[in-house]
Amino acid sequence: MEKKNIDWANIGFGYHTTDKRFVSNYKNGAWDDGVLTEDANIVLNECAGVLQYAQTIFEGLKAYTTEDGHIVTFRPDLNAQRMVDSAKFLEMPPFPADRFVEAVVETVKANAAYVPPYGSGATLYIRPYMFGSNPVIGVKPADEYQFRVFTTPVGPYFKGGAQPITIKVSDYDRAAPHGTGHIKAGLNYAMSLHAIVTAHAEGFDENMYLDAATRTKVEETGGANFIFVTKDNKIVTPHSSSILPSITRRSLIHVAKEYLGLEVEEREVYFDEVKDFAECGLCGTAAVISPVGKIYDHGNEICFPSGMDAMGPITQKLYDTLTGIQMGRIKAPEGWIKVIE
Ligand SMILES: Cc1ncc(COP(=O)(O)O)c(C=O)c1O
């Protein structure tokens, strides 16, 4: 199959329309079979549930080419399950997890010409999502829904190596206790926009959110979970019921324990302890791990010993091992790599 003539190294992280997308509709209590379509546009009633009351959830994962030339995705079953959990919490009918994986596979296959070659650093980003589609004026769940999967090629997250970033402790809250922080609902991202635009305007790369109730514990950023490394090489990662259960974080915990023999603590992490850690990173699908060099907290700076030039040594080992597993250079645990073709 001939690849599209795309400058993979320079496409950046933006939306480029690809050939096909998957669409399935939910009506009268059932999901239809779904189809692949060339139409990238959606026509909705002006009163559709998603437009009025933000009843929408999504997922994000990547397809890429491994060292031996296969197109694969990484643990799509976990994205499928997380979307089921998100749907239940927003009173939406879950799209069945096995059908989610099939839809991802079908959509990637139909757009295989857009899957970047091995070694380019670029990937095909996959965006499954669903929303309430029928008119709703009183505040209640919609009766009809649409589930879709589209893909878009995205460039290497780090051009020329992962440079440590500077983040700030946000004055805003991301998620309330017992709220929607643990699901991937569009509304969580809408309310983070003011906070991230403000942080960028102040010269910071990201926000660190603390727990909304006490503002003493580390939660996550707008799009990634935290991992810390102690001075004696233990991995510490925040446990909270109001953060998104990152698939990358869960995978890194396994890698740390089973591949690198490191001790891992998943627990509440008080902001007061952060100054004592040796390394800090943000983990998520987009970058796998972005190293954090500095945290700014209302006039005080925490500078990690790993510095502003490169990833810390343990972060680098975690990054190299997980990306090695993803790219087929290191043997993956059973079921982690879904071969598409
Ligand atoms: C709020 C938030 N936390 C964490 C993550 C990382 O999750 P994952 O590793 O599953 O991409 C994401 C990205 O999906 C996110 O949006």
C-alpha cells in the first residue's frame, strides 16, 4: 500500500482530514451496525443534547508502524473500557467494548496510507467519541447518540529530543471530589481552557492541579498524569478518584515493576513532598513521558535535580522501555499490542 506523500517530521499536532471515518447511531435502544463514510461533517439539530448540555465523551490512542513493518495500536481494549465507564457516568448507552476495538481497527485499516512509517516519530492519532444527538431542552440525557472514530496523522511530539518543561501550580481546579475528573468527558477539557491559556500567557507549559477540596495533594495536569522518582529510585504516582486513569501511567507502572525491577507506590502525594523528588514526568498517550524540570508555585520554584536539559535517568529508562515495547524492539506483555495489518 502506497503511503501518502506527507512530510511526517513537520506535520505538527493538528487535524488533517483522512479518507474514512466510522459512524454508528444509537436509536430506539440499540446501536446500529455502523459504516465507514467519507463524509467528515456532521449535521445536527440545533437543540442536540451535546450542543446544549455537553453530553459528550471521547478517547485518544495512536496507530503506528513497528520496527518489523506492522501497523499496530497499543492496548485499545483499555480505551474501550474507559469509554464504557465514561458513558455510564454521563448516562449514555455504552458502545460495546469489543465493537469499539473493531471500529478502531476498521478505521485505521481504511486510512492505512496515513500511518507514518517506522522511525519517523509521527503516528496516526485515533479519536473515538460519542455524543447526544437528538433535541433535548429540559436538562436530561439524550435518547439518541452517535459514536464516531476518525484519524489524523500527527507529527513527532518531541522534535529534536524531549526538553524538560516548566509547569505552574494552578489557581483553578480541574475536577471536584465525586465529580467527573475520572472520566474522559468533553466538559473537563472545556473548563481547563481558561486555566491553560492563562498559564501559557504567563510563560508556563502546563498546569499542575491540586485536589479541589484541600489544595494539598497533587492531582494531574489538563492532559496527563504525574509520575515522580524518589532520590532512592522509587516510582511514586498520585492515587486519586478525581484523575483520569491514564493507560500510559498504568503501563509504566508495570514496566517499572516487571521490566526494571523498581518499587512503585501508588498513593496520595502531598504537594509538600514534591520538592524532595529527584525526577518528575507527565505521562499520556501523546508524548509517553514529558519530563518536568521546574514547578512554579506562587513565587517559589521547585527545580528537580534532573535539570532543564534532559530527562532524568529513571524517566529515560521508563520512556525507552515503554517506547521499545510499543515499537516492537522489546517483547511486549501478552495482549498489549493489537496488530492491525
Ligand atoms: C486529563 C488526562 N489525564 C491523563 C491522560 C493520559 O491518559 P492516557 O495515558 O490514557 O493517554 C489524558 C489523556 O488522555 C488526559 O486527558
